[in-house]
Amino acid sequence: MTNRTPKTFQVKSFGCQMNVYDGERMAELLESEGLAAASDGNAADLVVLNTCHIREKATEKVYSEIGRLKRPDGSRPMVAVAGCVAQAEGDEIARRAGVDVVVGPQAYHNLPQLVADAAAGRRALDTDMPAASKFGALPARRRQGASAFLTVQEGCDKFCTYCVVPYTRGAEVSRPWTAILDEAKALIDAGARELTLLGQNVNAWTGADEKGRDQGLDGLIRALDALPGLARIRYTTSHPNDMTDGLIRAHAEVGKLMPYLHLPVQSGSDRILKAMNRSHDSASYLAILERVRAARPDIAISGDFITGFPGETDEDFEATLRIVTQVNYAQAFSFKYSPRPGTPAADMEAQVPAEVMDERLQRLQALLNAQQQAFNQASVGRRTAILLEREGRKPGQKVGKTPWLQSVHLETNAAIGDMVEVELISAGPNSLAGAQLVKEAA
Ligand code: SAM
Ligand code: SF4
């Protein structure tokens, strides 16, 4: 515990892209209050741990992170716990770990005040979910690199029985049209060439445009498509139930919308999908993908999977392997089921033994990895545009992304943020190598 007003800070984000975005916004907020970013947590006066609560041991991880912040002389920086663990644990964290500030995901615009309270020795906890959005109270965007995140939707009303998000992030809320377009323009002015629209259910976004007409995510994407300076648009994560005809059509018609769709299915078994309260079944999921692929034949499909949901039998799991084989994913994320306190599934009988979950996860990942490797291998020989995002490890090397979200390493003199034409020359499981075709940046 410290009572000194901090001058330097570090924000450490865990978990999903929405947390990365929140972390950027907290850093901007602290800088606008005159604090300077420090490169090393132990050297910083204030460390913000922006936490994730989606799977097990999240809370334990936070406690061990806090322990690691101890300096050789026994002191430690001021510690703020933000994000979903802060929301879920509240006062408990302050009590158990003696952290200075606890701030939930909907309250982090109050971080400077909470830090000032903690510095003055006052209780500093805010896990409110105010009706007014925090976004209006945040400073303008600054440079975030060639590819930037933009949260357009938060929260979730779907209540899948395994998931904490509806409890930690609150109800589904869409940010207003004008606020999003203004933020997009600010990010583009600050150097972004690609925007990834974020939301726990991003395709549930709705709002009225500047003429008062109702719009869905596809309308927003079309408005962004018209912004000069922007080259690429992505969005994640989508729910199958909100995959509208308009959004599918956008994949055929909007030039800047990239051919990539992250559409989690979680399981291939209809019995398990029902128990998960997913409100789609395997057939309706496959039917959506058929329409998406008809609109954009080269689209890369990605998904999320959970193995070992309570009651999952060998037959259920085989159905998951079957749907994976049918879809043929370009990329995927798969997890062992993790009981989350307070969720209905945590109290279900027939919890699956850990070793069964492990074995199923390994089999599933072997199949998904093979599909990803095959997708990358099939790209070799393709000529495509790469958006350069960062320096590579070797001198002269840079790393960028294909339209299908594959990482590509290449030798180039072009700058970060440039779009270069390459031929993809070799593929590994996680990235490809490219050779530049046109030396001048496009
Ligand atoms: N809203 C998105 C959707 O429904 O697809 C995903 C949001 S969640 C942050 C990301 C992924 O975490 C989920 O798709 C699911 O696969 C996984 N997940 C959520 N709760 C989980 C749990 N209790 N155990 C294991 N994985 C979980
Ligand atoms: Fe969680 Fe389901 Fe909402 Fe996704 S749709 S955030 S998995 S409750």
C-alpha cells in the first residue's frame, strides 16, 4: 500500500481484445492526467492490472501478479485491479491482497479520481455499471499503430450457461453511430489503416445513423468503408443468432471488409448446445456459413470451442469433431470447460472429469491445428496485399497480415502502416513467409 501520488504508470492487460482496447483507453486517460508511461511494472509508481475472468484461476493469477510486483526493498507500486476480476470480486480483492484501487470495466473513466483517493488513503472502489456510457468521459484517441481496435458494443444478454460475461460486463449496449465514426476518424488521423470493431456480440450492434435511420453492424461497416485513409475493416466476436442477411451481403459488397469471420459454435452436439443455452443448433450454424461462403467464397472461418461441458458424452464430443471437419476452419480457439462461480453450468451435475476434458481438448486441437496448417499451406503461391504492422525479429524484416488474418514475415524497406504486394512463398502452422512484388509502397 502506498500513499504517494503516482507520476508513472504501466497498464498490463490480460484476456480478450476488448481488454486490450480498455487498456489503451486507460493509458490515454492516465497520460491526459499528466502521468508518464513506464516500461517496467516494478519501476512504475502505479500498475493497472486489467484482468480477465473468463476461465479458471483468473483470480489466483491476479494475486500472483500482485505478489510479483514486490520490489527488492519490500515496497511495491500502487496497484489498481481493473477488468472483469475486479467486477466479480469487488471488495474481496482489496481485502485479501491489499490492492489500492478496484475498478470495474464500466467505471474506468473514474480511474484518475480513484487513484487520487487511494493516494490520499481513502477507499478506492468503483464497480458501478452507470447508465451513462464511460466513453464520453474519456480523452481523444492517439496513435495505436497500423491496426487499431474500436469497441462499438459491450455486454451480453445471451446468458450462455457457462459464461460470466453477462455478469461482469453487464447488459448489451451499442455505442452511438456518431461517437463510433468520430473515434474511427481520430484513429485514422493518428495513423490507423485497419480498424477492428469489437464487441462481446459485435454483430448485435444497432443504432440510428445521422439521419435517424435504424442501422445494424452492416450499415456501420458501410459508413466506415467510405472513410478516406482507411484500408481494412474487421469485426469480432459475432454470435450466430445476430448474423443478419445485411451483414452477410456486406461481405460480398464492401471492398474494405476483410474476408474473415470469427463465428463461435462451442460444440457440435445439439444436446450440449441446448444445455449451453446457445439458441442455435449445429444445422443453423452450418446454414449460416453456407450463406456466408456463397457471398464471399474465399472467406476464412474461425471459431471458439469448449470441451467437457457438463454432461458431454463421447458421442457429443464426436459431433464436435464432425462439425469441425464439415466447416474446415482457418483458425480456432478451443478451451476446456471451466466452471465459473454464479453461472448455471457450474451447478450442473455430471461435471466431466479433468482427464477426459484434457484428452478431448488435445484431439480437438490436433484437428484444428491440422486445418490451420492446411489453410496456410494452400495460400502458398498466392499474391496478395499485406498491411505491415510491426518490425520482425531479423534486421530488415517486417510482419504484416493478409486479408485472411494470417501473419506474414517479409524483407522490405516499406514502412509500418504501408500496404505491400507479396507472393506467399512458404507456410508454417502460425505464420507465412512472403516475398515483396512491388518495392514501392502502394
Ligand atoms: N460472445 C462470444 C461468443 O458467444 O461467441 C464470446 C465471448 S467469450 C469472451 C470467448 C470464448 O470464451 C467463448 O466463445 C467460449 O468459447 C469461451 N468461454 C467462455 N466461458 C467459458 C468457460 N466457462 N469455460 C471455458 N471457455 C469459456
Ligand atoms: Fe458469453 Fe454467450 Fe454472451 Fe458470448 S454470447 S459473451 S459466450 S454469454
